[in-house]
Amino acid sequence: MNQKAQGDVLLTEVFELPEGAQKISTLTLAYGEATGHHHTLTCGDVYTLPDGTMWVVVPEDGAELDHQTHAPVWLNPGIYQVDLQIEVDPFTGLERRVVD
């Protein structure tokens, strides 16, 4: 299993897109609510399901995942599932996305 991480974004290579995944018109995978920074691909396609889960299709020339304060991450051609890190509040048990 091929995985790449940049900050709170984890990309895991998979064999295919899930049924029903729809292409969206952005290359940005996550925004930093506190800083305005963002994790954005240089090229490729982003797909999502109604529940918000995302996948990236990287073309045969590869792509880079860029962020203003993290080192660029090189992605080889393929399909990757995108996971955003979450944290659990130990007092309430509520989950929330880690703010970058």
C-alpha cells in the first residue's frame, strides 16, 4: 500500500474509484480554516461522494501536492483516497477535523 501525507492530509493509493464518485471542479483537497493555507494539487482530477469522501486521480506524468508551509509531496500516477485527520474531544467524545 502506497501512502503519502502532508500535514493533516493522508493519501492512500487504491485500485479504483468507488461507484458513484463524481468529478468536482477543484484541485484543492483541504483548506486551513485558521490560516487560509490550502493543500492543492498541481494537476489531476478530484472525485467525491455525497458523504464528502474524496479521491484523487493522478495523471501518468504524476502531480505534486502543494501547501504554503509544508514541503511539496510528489504523487506517482494512480488513484488515491483522501483522508483528513480528525481528533476526538476526550470530554465530549465529539469528532472534529484537525485545523491546519
